[in-house]
Amino acid sequence: MATLRELMPGSRLPRFESRMLWQHVLQVPRSWLIAHDDKPISPEAQQAYVQLESRRLAGEPMAYLLGYREFMGHRFDVSPSVLIPRPETELLVETAVQLIRDIPSPAVLDLGTGSGAIAVSIALANPDAQVVATDVSLAALKVAQGNARRLGAAVQFAQGSWYQALPPGKVFDVIVSNPPYIPKIDPHLAQGDLRFEPAIALTDGDDGLAAYRHIVSGASAHLHDGGALYFEHGWDQAPAVCELLQQAGFRQVRSLPDLAGILRVSGGHL
Ligand code: GLN
């Protein structure tokens, strides 16, 4: 039977991806691969690897093949029902955590939670926070609920379209959302990882601003006086999102740059 030392150089994947897939197939830590590269690999494991390798070569994202992605230092399960958490979204989490720092038992709402990465990370960073997370997709909510349970985050989940998921009269200190913001005509939707991610989490089927218009227009009914609404948005959407917020009466409207220097998060106070 072939050993890893013989099998690994033959892979058509970048070395780090090949290693991650072998770790996943064999359910071993990375150090094992190095220490035991002379151990025979069963035909079943070889077969499992070949299948994952060909899916990866066809463009399927690593996170879906492995079933998880790291975000804010936590491991989030993902499935093709949810958007894969992105590093730039950590900025929205960090902003929300700052905003609620001095509020006792702050009430936080995450609209369109997907994997739950934002809501769960906020709840873990501030265990006093009362975090509610919504999604229209039941499949996504299942993934998010699983993540909250496994990571020990007290998040309340509700199914429905944006504010419709909420019980009447519920108000929050901070609302956050990373809604679908890619314009329908953006060619990126047919490229790379995005081809495999749920369209409903990526595009509004419109100009990319439909979700912002909707969420901004409903915000006053769901925010305490002085409460904040913060969004993640696309690389060129900061001016449009800020204008929507200002037109709706938000103050202290500002945009924040992500680690790549792109204005990625915008929000303000009501
Ligand atoms: N950040 C994602 C991307 O551009 C889009 C996510 C979204 O629409 N919220 O790949």
C-alpha cells in the first residue's frame, strides 16, 4: 500500500491544500502527516482523498470540502447553505463589540446570520449581550444553531425575512448585517468560490443596495433611541450606504477600512 510520502507529491493541488485534505480524510493533526508519512494509507482513504481532490480541482471551496472555516479564532461549521465567513467580516464584529462595550446587557440583532459567524462571535466576545440572529433560510439557521451550541454562545435564533423574523415590539441597542450586496450583473457571481455559495446570500438580484434600503427603512422601529446600525458592504458601496443612512436620519455616519484598506463597514446612530 502506498504511503503519504509517495502519494503527496503526485497531487495536483497546492501543497497546503493537499495537506489539509489528507488531515481531513485521516482525521489527524498536521504533525501526524509529517511524523507518519511512511505509514501505508488504506485504499478507502486514498479513494476519499481522490474524490475531494477532484472536487477541489473543479473549484469547490476548501471550506465546503472540509466543512468548516475559522473566523474570529473560532471554528465555524459551514455547508453550501451558508456563505463562507470572510476575514473582512471580522471588522463588523469588532465594531459591534466596541459599540456595546459600555452598555449593560446590550441587545444586539444580526440580520441574515448565515453560518452565525457574526452573532456567535459577538456573543462569545461579550457574554452579557442578548444576541438575536435571523435568517430566512431554515437550512442556514440549522448550521448557525449548531455553531452556537458547539461554541457555547447564547444566541437566540429566529426564522424570517429581515425584521419579519422578530417578535413585534422587540428593540435593540445595535443592529448589524452582512446582507447580500453583489449586484445581479456582477460577473464575479459566476467565478471562483461564489459559484458554489448560496446566491441568496450573495446577491439581492438587483443593484446590490436593495437589502440596505430595506434594513435602513425599518431600523427606527427596531432601535432604541441612540441605537446603532452597522453594515458590511462591497468595496465601492460606502458612499451609497452612508447616503441611505443619512437620508433616514442617522447621525455620526462613518465608514471603516478593512485590513486591505477598503471601506468595508458603514453605520451610524439614530
Ligand atoms: N463578501 C462577499 C464577496 O464579495 C459577498 C458577501 C455578501 O454579499 N454579503 O465575496
